[in-house]
Amino acid sequence: MKYMSWGRTVVFLVMLLAGLQIIHMVLLSRLEEQNNYLERVQLTRTMLESSRLTEKLSSEMKKKIQKSSILDTAGAYNIINFWLKSATKQEQPRLKDVLTIVTHCSVDHLFKLIDLSKRWQGPVSVALFATENDTEFAEAMIIKLHYCVPSIRQNVSFHLVYPLGQTPRTLNSASVLTKHHNFCDIRTFMQTQTKQIKVNYEDTGIRYPNNLLRNVALKNAKSDFVLMTDIDMLPKSNLLTDFKHFVQTHRRSIANTSTFDRTVFVVPAFEAREDITPPDSKQRLLDLWSMHDVQPFYIQPCVKCQRYTNYDRWKSLVPSSSLTVGYEVEWKDPWEPFYITQPSIPLYDERFKQFGFNRISQACELHVAGYRFAVLNNAFLVHQGFKTVEGFHKTKTQEQEDNRKLYRKFKQELKTKYPDSPRRCY
């Protein structure tokens, strides 16, 4: 009798446990259904919100194209200033003591703004070149970047340049961008779309107007200082705040001398292996340099183009947490440094297009105009990946030779433009 009682108890407990498990599974199933429902509701709300925003942005960008009436000085390109403004730019018309990155790109390099904006966390003025076949993709890409990347939404302003006589294609409906839950999967979007994009416009008979783009971005940088660089160059972490502190610390001496207005602050450029995380301090850069994971920029394609930065001297300067002027360098041909300056500098010569002598033309004119080149300690730029001769496009040699001839003519013209200057570009 006693064993039967224990047996019933065991059976009861087993049945109770099974019942509790069933109840638990039912509750979990209902909870999962509820969570799925809430996720669907949230996703729907997000898609509706993004759809409304993308339609608004797209509408504004279309109107600016339709009203476009600004041409470059040669009358060969249409220019749309602030095709899309950053949130910060809409709130603050002028940024005192702030440093703006001034850069340019074609549509296939827009994605590089993601890493640049996250590392910079400050204003960026980017001039985009696109043909009529590329503008639809450019519009979609910019809208995605603006919506999905907070650092771009807050800080990056886009300007559009396209050939005169072309009619840019735009999105029929920006809402198509938000139909899928992976709206912000920008990398996949890039991979599926860029197959149709021309990387080198010379193949189409259209020449990429590097210096026009630089001037457009420069004119629209509403800050006291600008960092003239390329879109694939990443600045040292905290360079933005470090330079602002540098300016504020020296403001009294700056205000009492006109030499500051005639000084550009050179930011040494490097290149790192593609699998290396870009260094965030000079000490880290020096460590990677010693391991051959970092090297001076352009050292293989054109060692003399950056030689006058004097990397050995810069390396010998003690790393610290603040910016200082390490030393001054007299500009010599063919040095083409990256630098921080004021927006009032002479503009780039817009006749230079495609590859060769486009950046150096401004550096040459700055030298003739009497500017000083001061190399900053504890500041640097890093290009992800080593530059090689093999990495250039097939028309590079001819483009370089054409621009070489133009550069010779340009240097002669500077003698007339600055008749009292004893300096020459050699």
C-alpha cells in the first residue's frame, strides 16, 4: 500500500511537471509572438519614418537640380552648392575656430565618408562629381548615408558638379529605398550598384575636374580653417580638437602678426597596410612604422613628391598630446603636401583635370605668393593601403604628360601674376 502511494505521487509529479512545461512553452510562444508583433510594429514605424524622410530629402535635392544655374568659370560644368546640407550647417552659418575637411570624390568613393566622418566628428565639405548616368545612384547613396550614419548627418555637406548639357537622372520615388529592412546595409548596396559606375571618367570622354571640385568644396567650407585632403585619407584621432586648442592657445600671438595669414600647416601623410587599424596617436604610428606596417605616403610611386616633408626629422620629434609646429620647410618642386590653412588662400587652377600636377599647382602658387610651410608635430594623415605604380589606371601616363605641359605654362604665368615675388617653382 505504501509503495502504491509513492507511485501515485511520482506519477502526479511527472504529470505536473509535464503540465508546467506545456504552460511554459505556451507562454514563451505567446511572448515570442508578442515580441515579433512589437518588432514588426517598430519596423513599420521605422520604415514609415525613413520613407517620409527620404522622400523629403529626395524632393529637396530634385528641386536644387531643377533650379541649378551656377556654372564654373569655363562654362563646362554645372555646380549645385549644398545639394544636401549637414544638420550642423543648417544651424550654424559660421563656425569660429573650427577646422573643416575639404575634399572631393566620384560616386564610387562616397562610402569612404563613413570611416572619415566617424573618425573626424567635425564638419566636412565634399564636392561630388557625377555624370547624368550616375546621379540617380549618387542621390540614393547620399540619402542612405545621411539617414543611417549620424556622423554624416550631423557634419557632412554635399555639393554636386556635373557636365554642362547633361540632364541628371534622379530617383522616381525615394520610398523604394526603404522597402527592405536592410535599408542601412550600405556596403551591400554599394556592391550591387557600383558595377555600372565608371571609376575612371576618361573612358567616357569626360575628364574628372579635380581642382574645380576642390574649389567648390573650399568655397562652401564656412569655418575659419580648412584641411585640404583627399577622401581616402584618415586624420589622426582628435586632430579636430587638438587644432582648435592650438589656435586658441596662440590666438593672441596670431592676432598680432600677419605671418599667420601666410602660413599653411603641413600635416604629414602616411599609408598603412589595408589590414591595419589606422593609428590614433603619433606613438602608435611610430610603432607601426618600425614594424613596416606604416610608411611615408606615395613612397613607391613618387618618393620625391613627399620627400620635403622630411619624415626623418618629424620622426625624431618627441610625441605629445598637443599640436606644435615642429619646423618650417621651404617649398620645392615637386612637393605636394596636405595642409591646414585659411579659406582665403589662392584657389586651385581649374584647368588641371584627371591625373597629375593638380594639387601641386596650388602648393607652387602658395610658395610664389609668399606663404610659409610649417610642419605640425603630433598631426598626421593615413591612407589605408600601400600605393603602388601598378594600382593606377591605364590612361595615367598620358594624363600626366598633358598636365606636365600645362604645369610648365602655369609656372610661367605665375611670374606675371606675382611680378614682385623673388620666388619660383623649382
